[in-house]
Amino acid sequence: QVQLVESGGGLVQPGGSLRLSCAASETILSIYAMGWYRQAPGKQRVLVATITRGGPINYADSVKGRFTISRDTAKNTVYLQMNSLKPEDTGVYYCKAVPGVLGPEYWGQGTQVTVSS
């Protein structure tokens, strides 16, 4: 079972930046894919960015050019650098780990990001 702990959320003004961190309980080199998802109030959880063990990265169209997902294998941590934040980026950001190609899935507890002036 993979345990995930997110951090780095907070309140930021439009145009600002935040960096989210997701620390895994085991080496991320053994995890097939990891990703960040956002859940806005009253809405479904949606994909923001994913990175796989082989390297391919996917971004939601709404964050391309503004967000960057990366990983530090020495720290077993995946990051989400968020720049040029917009109010519509507001939500709870969850980290997900999928150890194998067919699952299972593990989720962190989430971290709140609020973009508001």
C-alpha cells in the first residue's frame, strides 16, 4: 500500500505561483504512474497532470504552459509547479499513485488551493 502526503497549498492572488509536493511512502521508481487531480466545490475530480515511470507526461488543456509536473526520485516526491494561477484553478488538489499498469490506485488526503484577490 502506497501512502501519499500532499503539501504546499494555500491562498494566492491571481497571477501568483505555488508548488505542491506529494511525498510517497515508497520509492517512486517502482510506481507506474503518479498524478495530480483537482476537485472544485460541487464538481467532479479532474486530471491536472500525470507522469509515468517511462517519462510521458500529460497535462489538462487548461493548465498547459502554466503548470509543470516533475519528480525527485531521491526524495520519493512528485511536484506540481503552478504559475500564472487563475481563480478557476481553485480546488482541492489530490495526488494519485498507480503502482502497476492495471492499478490499484492510492490517493493522498488533498491540499487546498485558493486563487483569489
